[in-house]
Amino acid sequence: MKRSYYCDGIRRRDLLHLGVAGTAACGLTLPGLLAAEQAQKSRSPNARDGMSLIIVFLQGGLSTIDTWDMKPDAPPEFRGEFNPIDTNVPGIQVCEHLPRLARQFDKFALVRSFTNPNSDHGPADHYLLTGYRPGPGFNGGLKPNNQKPAHGAVISRQLGPRGSVPPYVCLPKMHNSAGSSYLGSSAAPFVVDADPSAPGFTVPDLMPPVTVRADRLDSRRSLMNRINRFQKTTELAANRGALAMDTFQQKAFDLMTSEATRAAFEISAEPDGLRDEYGRHSLGQSCILARRLVEAGVRCVLIDHTNWDTHYSNFSVLKNDLLPHLDSAMSTLFRDLHERGLLEKTMVLVTGEFGRTPRINKDAGRDHWGPSTAIAIGGGGIRGGNVVGASDARAEKPATEPFGPEDLAATIYHVLGIDPQTLFHTAEGRPIPIVPGEGRVIQPLFS
């Protein structure tokens, strides 16, 4: 069989085998994690050290008119096939296909006057996950495509790691807009790159299994030395004045066998009954793993769940697939965090990049719709059972004060204890605030 080599003679198979222990392509390397530990002087002085964030990103765009913001009195071509049901908070209703979440509504809030002025996946993703509209030259197909750092990268840079676990984790894969941009690889996410619902789930190359012999681990060390020139360029650029790369590499091998790191990702340690409650599907098992990670000290977990892009058969797909998974995963996550005393210390955000068109299309689907959408958000001091704002009678636009991605960014940083007016500097020395000037905290969430 023909072997594939890169131009320097390293086999492609070996480079992929080395995985997170030796390359900084998209996510955080273990040396990068250690480099981040040296940047503690840049931590936000007002940081709430116990706080964490879980982002459940419903990639493709959740149909909020069929879930969080139903319009039962609208004409049939708008209101759709589903009916609202009461939640455990008097006067508030959600979709009938979210019965378990309805019973947990006292633990989270809805912002029904949310808006994203962009209705294209790539730019809307970037805007939602960074707080910044993409500028000229943006290419949504790149991974990462970040012109500005994602929320998780900012949190990673400002707060740093707690113990040996990474500060920022993406699962089950890396979202295109989850990168660190000019903050460099030390603020990039640690990417799980495996589905937690898969039988025998493990995190590729996080650590050598117990069956790996010492000579094979030494072989990996040798291979990492060979590709060191690639890593050194990115790491040193991001961490000027940090310790030498060989120091980080040496400590990385120690981390690969860290019991705390191993335990954080050991989803099989969870009781079968609880895993069943979350749901034996990708979203459910990603949520229980996210809970384990924040419990172990991870500051931000981004769950990237697809495919919510319901251009066709919107109601059938939601009813039979997407909403049952969302219902089991999110209802159990909110309850589980609450019962463990973690909800006050964990902000949970459930959102897509935009909503869906109020008018149903000819294929019984709904298309992209940024002008009016809704987000669910709870924990971290947010008042549960709360509804902020409203959309108009057909969910076409906000009817009350609108809130957008820059306001969401300001709110996230406020909860994490990071000053939204913090300035970062690009490699060229240009100052950039972590939140655009118009961004403000969504105060009604807390009152």
C-alpha cells in the first residue's frame, strides 16, 4: 500500500497518530496548555474563579417558532403543526415535544427578542460565537475561520487552566468558529474529536493507554521532536516570553498520564441509569461529558450538535429526531447540575446561529432566519423561569428591545467575571476590545 508523506518526509499516518500531543493545527496542544499556565499574569482581576460555561450550539439553526417562541394564534402557514404546553412556571409555554424541559423551566430563562442580522451559516456562526460580525475576507469554510477569538478562547486566555484539565474543550468535534484567532494556540480549544455516544468512547491521543509500552511512548517523543519546527513557530508566536518549548513538551508527556485528566473524560464511570436519562445519543452523552468536565475544572465546553438546518420536513425531523434528543439531554443537564450544586456556578447556553423562517416553505420546511430568534440560558446567577423580551405576532422581528450576539458576549463575560471592556492586542499591536462597543449585559436575565 502506498504511504503518504509530507514534504519533509514525515508520514501523514504518523502525524495523525501523534494527534493532540504533537500538533497545533486547530485545537490546543498539551504543550499549549502548559504554556497557558505561564500566562497567569494576564488573568482578569475580577474573575469568578469557580464559574464555568457550557455552550450547546445547535448548528444549522433551531426553529425557535416551533420550540421556545410559539405563535399558536398566527395563520397556519406560520404557526406550524405543533402545539404549546405549560411549563412548571405559570403563564409560560413551550413546545409539546419538549415535555421534560418544560418541567425544568424554573432553572433557565428565554430571550425571545434575540436577533442575528446575518442569515448565512458561516458569518452567523462567527458572530454568535465571538460577538463580532465577520469582516472583509471572511471564509466560513475554514477551520478555524475566526477573525476574532471565540468566547471559549477569551475565557481560556483570561482565566487559564484549573489544575491539569484544559480550560476550553470542544466536543464531539471542533466548530469552525471555535478558534482563538490572534490569541494563539495557547487559548485554542482542546478538541475531543470523538462522539461520546460511541461504544468504547475514548479521547484520541489524550494519553497512552495502559497497554502502550515505554518504547512506543519514546517513539512518539522522537516523532514529536521531528515535527517540532512546526509547533515551535505557532507556540512561540502565541506565548512570547514563555518557557522553552522543550519544557512544555516534557510536561505534556507527564500530563498524558494525569489521573485527573483521565478521570474527567471517563464517561463510562457514570451510572448507566443517568446516562440513559441524558439519552444514549450524541447530544445526550456530550452533555453528560460536559457536566463531568466542568465538575473537574474545565472553564468552557462547547458542544457542537448538528444538523438543525431543517429546510425540508421540518416538523417530522423535529418531532421524531431532534427535539426528543434536545429534551432528554437539556432537561437532565439542568436537573443534574442543580442537584449537584453546580448550576449556580455553571452558565448553560442553548442556541443555534439563527432561527428559521416564520413562513413554512413548499417543502414543509423552514429556511434561515436571523432577524428574529430566541436563546435559552440558565445558571451562573441567571433567574430561572424568566422570559426576556418578545417577538411580534408572527415571530418575524423583535417586538421589544432587541438583543444580539455582542450583548450575549458581554453577558457571558460578566458571569465569568471578565471585564467586557478588556482590550487584547493583535500581533501587530492593534488594540481590540473583547466585546464590540455596542455590546451590553442583558440585565433582565438577572432581575
